[in-house]
Amino acid sequence: MEYRKLGRSDLTVSELCLGSMTWGGKNTEAEGHAQIDMALDHGINFIDTAEMYPSPPLKETQGATEEIIGSWLAKTGRRDDIVLATKVTGAGNGNVRGRNGAPISPATIREAVESSLKRLQTDYIDLYQFHWPNRGSYHFRKYWDYTPEKRDPSVERAEIVANLETVAALMQEGKIRAFGNSNETAWGAAKYLEVAETENLPRMVSLQNEYSLLCRIYDTDLAELSINEDVGLLAYSPLAAGILTGKYQGDKTPEGSRRAGNSTLGGRLTENAFPAVDAYLGIAEKHGLDVVQMSLAWCLTRPFMGSVIFGASSTEQLQRILKTPEITLSDEVMEDIKQAHRAHPMPI
């Protein structure tokens, strides 16, 4: 397992990050604890969660994932062994914390941090992230017909200043160590960086966006921003919600799979996805590779990568994923992947 420094912070994280959004929903507390134990035994020190998890967000389960991590911390006392990341929910989700869709603001940030600390049973959060921007985003399959919300730039800047001032205060209090954004655009990330520099406020160290062989929007403007501004990508859905495993090929819906409760997997599973996955399955077979490990290992080769966030619904799946650092992709594999991407540039 290799380790990487996040941005210009003092956080050093494993190249693979244990995602937790099924704990408290699809997975029990015992299963969540077992996954943490196994991941740490294999060198992972980074766990990502959010106040709204498990997913899909339901009023009766929200916060359960953080509680499971908290009970593990209380049981083991291994707080110093992990880098813990969580998020505050943005505007537009009325189910979380009874906020009725309230945007991220100084009040919601502070309330969310204090509540997360209690559920996590810890005194501090290593990486605190804004789950998505208040102004809206092209993420979550909205990029085909994205209509940006026109906002007064001065109002936008004032909002960023106020929110980062709150983050700064929480850092001063020792409740947050570093700040990051999620589901953000190149313009939005640049604004946060500009405000941080001119106002001497906390600088974002990471950007958690979707990224996989099937979803490579980040490879354009955001990749350049990441490299030149020292903002590492925390890639979520690196297996495209399981599509890259091949289990949905032939338009199948395995019992108990995510597709059983979400037919399009959040709009990802389109008719274009199947031939693209066939191409990547073919590359893995040609070179004697496990397609899951190949997909994750490819993400790790990207020059802007901070850590790759994965989720597992069983320890068997986790064991398969944990072998990824042993994989080295040859020049021939990388060339075949490049050709597959040219043939299937944006399948989901």
C-alpha cells in the first residue's frame, strides 16, 4: 500500500480509501466493523463517510453510518490509526437533519460538525468536506442538459468567505484538521482557492468527484487544476456503481445488487455502457487480470489522484479489492485501455 499527502495539508492517506455508505443500510454494524478491521490489516488508513449516509438517504437511517464508525472507535480506541473524512449535506436534500433543503452555511456547517463528532465518538474530523455546491452542479448525470444557476458573483464570494471562516474557526477549535470539496466544478474549485488565498482562509486540499474508466469528466479542466494547485482527487464510484464488474452485462439484475433497487444506477447504466464494459472485460481477460483490480489500479496511475474510494458489501468483495496494490499495469494494458476509451469516450 502506498501513501500520499493530501494537497498542502499534513494528512497522509492510503492510496485506497474505504467507503462506508452501505453501513447501516445494506450492511450491519458488525459487517462495518469487520470491513474496517480487514482494511486496516491491509494498510488502509483512510475512511470516508458523510452525515447523510447510508445511501440511499432515508430519514430513519441517516447518520447510522457515522454511528457504526463511532462504535468501532469506542470499541477499539484506534483513533490515531485512521484518517477520517466526512461531509455536510448541501442544498436540495430536505431529508437530512431536518434542514428542509437548507444550503451549506455557517449555521449548518457548525451544527453538522457537532452532530458528526457525537455520532463518530471522536474529538476531531481529519477531512471535512462540502458534499456538493449550493449553486448546483453538473454531477449526478446532469451534464447532458445542465443549466447553471445564475448567481451574483459578489453574493457567491460572500457565501464562500462566510463558510470558510466557519471552517477556520472549527479548525482553530481543533474539531477539523483539513477542508475539501465534493462534486465541484473547475470554476467552483478555483473560486474557493482564490478566496482562501486572498482572505487567508483554509485552502481546500482535496476534491471528491466521480471518476472511473467509464466516467472521465475529471480528465479535462479539473485534472489541470489538481496538478497545478495541489488539490488531489478523491475518486468515488471507481467501479461505476459496480457496472465495471460485468455483473450487469446482458442487461441482468442480480438479486441483492444495487440495480435491484435502482434500475439505472443513478442514470449510469445506459445502452452505451454495455459495449464499453465488454471492451474492458476483454482487456482484463487478454492480459490475465481481474477487471475490478485492473479498474482500480488504472485509477491509481492518474497523476492527480489523491486516493481511490471504494465500497464493498461483503468481506469477500473487500478481499478482492485489497489485492489491487499488487497489480502493475503494463504498457500494453495501458495502451489497450487508451484505445477502449477512444472507442467509448463517455458511455455513462
